[in-house]
Amino acid sequence: MACTGNSDANSDDPEPEIVIEGSITMDNNGASEYVVTAITGDGAEASINSPNPEITLVIGGRYTFINNSGASSHPLDFRNEDRTKLLGQSRSSGFFDDDPDAEIIFEEDTITFTLTEQLASELFDYVCSFHPGMNGSVSVIQN
Ligand SMILES: [Cu+2]
């Protein structure tokens, strides 16, 4: 049989991009605190079980936030410095809702998105849309 020149292990393929994937599990203490209860995968850092911790994410990473406090009880939103919604679980619309590169996916209590350069340049904090005191900063770093 003639060789077509194609194979699954083509040595001319470019190096695969480094993919960072992490998941951050959140819960709540009443209506005043989010806490991060677990982090898995790569690229996310936060103080575990501390009230409203700063969360650090790597630009270009794809992140899943598992909101065990309940997306309907404590909707997790991400905002810019003007406290305007960029994306999140509340019903109001966000700037990045339809951004194909951020590729936001909602599933029950989870929200997954890619931290694009553009999103990273805007991202400032997270907040519960019902309880403004449930709020912490998000910092972004280069890979
Ligand atoms: Cu809340």
C-alpha cells in the first residue's frame, strides 16, 4: 500500500502549546465570605479556607470554578476595576459572555473559562452578586 505521507506522529508538527488547566473549589461562610476549599491542576493559587482570599491565575490558563455555595444562592461573578461584570453566574450580562476565546461554559454550579490576555487585562475581583461582602481580588501573572 502506498504511503500517503500523513501519519499521526508527524515530526513536522509544532511543539504543543503548554496548556495550564486548574480548578478552584469555592464554598461560603454565611453571606459574608467565600472560601477556597481546594485547588487542583495547575496555575491557580489562593489561601485555602481563608475568608475572601486573593486568587492568582496564570494568563492563558483555562480554569473551572466549582461553586459549592451554589450558583443560585451565591452567584459567582468576576468584575473589572469599575465593578462591572465581565463574566459569571449571575443573571446579568457580562462583557465577555460571548467572547469565543474566553469560551465560557456553565454547568450546574461550575463556570469554566479561558483567561485570555484581554480578559486578564480587565479582571480585577470576584464577588457574589447577592452579597457584596463576599468579594476578593484576582491577580493575574504571566506564565
Ligand atoms: Cu452570596
